[in-house]
Amino acid sequence: MRKLLIIILVLLLLCCKVSASDEELPTEDLTEGLSDSAIELLPDPTVDSPSFWDDMKEVIQNSLKGSFGSVREGLRLCGILLCIMTLCSVIHLTDLQNKESILNVVGALGICTAITGTLQSMISLSTGLLEEMSTYGSVLLPALSSVVAMSGGISSAGALYAGTVIFSQILLQLITKLLIPLVYIYLTMATAEAALGNEMLSELREFVGWLITKSLRLMLYLFLAFTTITGVIGSTADAAAVKATKAAVSGMIPVVGSILSDASDTLLSGAALMKNSVGVFGMLAVMAICLLPIMKVGVQYLLLKITTAVGGTVGLPAHVKLLKEFSKAMGFLLAMCASAALLLLLGIICLMRVT
Amino acid sequence: MEQIRTYILSVIAVCMLSVVCLHLAKLPRIKAVLRFVTGLLVLLVAASALLDLDEKRFGQIADALEIPLQLDQADLEQDVQSKLASHVVDTAEAYIERYASEHGATIQAKVSITQEQYPVPYSVTLIGIVTPEQKAELSQYLYHSLNIPYERQVWK
């Protein structure tokens, strides 16, 4: 629920129209760090776009078309998992000796084997997404910060740029070097718990899950706090700089002051228009990078959840629980991708909102 | 990050080993002994990393978090300053050429500016054919309105 509120808040902040500008949008530079698949999802880059929502709708529609293949794969996987669970529960009804322990081990290993391929591909997808966002961030953020600085927000632009880069790099390293290995550990413990049929590893498994979710939340909260504080301090410094400029101009010979004032206004107004255009294009590009992978992981997560719910009626409790843990692991991956995307989007929005 | 991962992995590996050993043991007495031994082992592994912590290690962790930035505040300020300077030059040249055309002269002005925080016109090179009266009027305008002294006005 909290995540949904944050997403809605972000979308509300995006309510801005793209304005016309005499200057050309540097689209070649801004598409430098994008992969071919992301460029295909983007609408044609024009300065006179009808509205941000139309462009975003186009990106979402293109992403939805691209995610259809993963729905088919997910459904196939769910079918296999349901077959394994049904088979195990049917064997459970027979009079075999030691059937409990044998079925626990065989069923757990069967479920693990069936899901491993999909999980591995989702992890590769998430890692690729994070690296692509990091690469694109290194192209977009300096360009956007320069334009924001020229539009009058020198202090804010510098601080926000530094903060966004540092936080996104730390998040990338945290996810790739710590959290993704922890997901593997989480699943290993869940499988061992299901196979051995005891609860001894459950506390440790829950701790690992807690560590993953809280790390992501902490990073996002820290970044939000940083942008809020920087926004206040930076805007104060920038307002003081504007006042100092006005005072200096008013002390000059009228024509010289008029020249300086006109030059400043030209720079500020041109940069403000460019800031909006670059920022909106950047947001669309980030959405084009992350929406398709997030949809693919989200589809797998949703289908595993549905399979757990359906499997709960026919499967053995240990197997149902294992499937629940696998769907949680998919949820962790989704959270990691979404956190990285949200951090970059929030950084772009905060830079755009500097006045 | 690698150190944290290694630490967590080692603790979890020992815990899993203890669970497997306890699962394999059948007799209650052996289970009790194994539980005690594995508990000590887990405690040892968990505490060993904490014993290695000192100020130097925290310093190393802090240094590892330093991330190089492509831009810094000085770069941004320089960028803004150079763009502002360029606009001041364009605007000053436009002012001079407009004034000249209002007084019947067609000239091309090339202005150079100071390198201060608020750049202002410093000297000007004027290219074009003007009458002596137009030249005198334009020179006075440049001196009184733009604060460019006569010795820094170059006529070509």
C-alpha cells in the first residue's frame, strides 16, 4: 500500500506539459547510453510533444506488447509447478513407508529445479537493468544538471547531481554485491527447510528477507531525506545568488545593466525550457529502460502468487510454503528493480523542480 | 560490501551445517551434544568478525564509498559563467549594431568582455563604413552608455 502511494505521488509530480522551444533537444547525446530495445520503446523525440501522458502511454503500450512472451513462459512454469504439487499430494495418499520425508525432499527439489531457470533469467534481467540505468544515469544527469545550473539553480543542481549519483551507485553495489547473493541464500534456506521438514532455519531465512527489504527501504528514505534537505538549502542559496545579481546589475550603468539583465534572462529562459525538455525526455528514457524488465519480473511474481494460492488447495503444506518463499524472492527482485528506477526518477524530478 | 557478504555467508553456512548435522543425528544424547557444539561454532563465527573491527576498518569502508563524479560545483559554475559571457557578448553586439542602424550606419561589432563574476563589455572592434559624424556619435554612445573608453574602441 505504501509503495502504491509513493508511485502515485511520483506520478502526480510528473504533471507537467512539454513546452515548445527554439532550441533543439540534444536527443543524440541523450540516447547515447540507451540499448536498442529501450530506444524502440521510446516515442519519436520532438520538442513539441502533445503531452507527457501521451508519451508515457506510448512507452507503456510498447512495453506491454513486449511482455506478452513472459506471460506465456510464466503460465508454462505455473503448470509444471502445479503438476509437481498435485503428483506429490497424490502419492501422499498412498500407503508408502516414510512417504513424508521422501515427498518433502523430492517435491522440494522438483519445485526448485523447475523454478531455477526462470529465477536465474529474472536475476540476469534485473542485473542488466541496473547496469543499463547506471550507464544512462551517467549520460543524463550531467546534461540535466548543467541545464538546471544555467536556469538559475547552481547550488541545487550540484548538490542534487552529486547525491543522485552517489545514492544510485551505492544502491547498485548494494543490490549486485549483497542483496542478490542474499536472495540465493534465502532460496537455499527455504528449499532446505522444505526438504528437511523442520523450522530450524526459518528465523534465519526471515532475517535474510528482512535484511533485503529494510536495506532497500533505508536507501530510499535516506535519498528522500537528502533531496528534501538539499532542496531547502539549495533554493535558499540560489535565491541569495539571484538577489546578489540583481543588486550588482542595479549598481551598473543603465545600458550595461540592461545588457547583463537581458543576457541573464535569455540564458535563464532558454535553460528553463531546455531543462523541462531534457528532464521529460530523460524520464521517458528511464521508463523505457526499466518498464519492460519490471513488467516481466512483475508478471512472474504475480503468476507465482496465483500458483501458490491455487496450489494451496491441492499441495502439501511444505511445498506450498516453499512456493510462497519463491514468490517472495521474485518480489525481492521486483523491489530491487523498482527501487533503482524510483531513485533515478526522483533524482530527475527533483532536478526539474529546481527554480 | 564483499566483507559484509562474506560475513553473512559464513554465519549462514555454519547455521545450515548445524541444521543438517542435527537432522542426521537420531539419538537424543548425540543431538544434545551436537546442538551444544554447533551453537558454540555459530557463536565463534559470528563473534570473530566483530573482534576484527577497528577504526581503520571503518575508515577503509568509508573510503570505499567515495564515488568519482563527472561534474562538480566548480564545473557547473564555470559552465554557467561561460554561457553568460557568451550571451553578454551577443547582446552587447546586438545593442551596438541596432544603435548604429538607427543612426543610419551599417556596422559589425565584435565585443570582448571582462572575466569577472558579472562580465561587462571591455573593448569593441567595429567593422563598416561610417561617416565622421556617425563615428563620433557612436563613439560617444560607446563611452557614455557602455563605459568603453575611446582608446579601447577599434575602427576598421
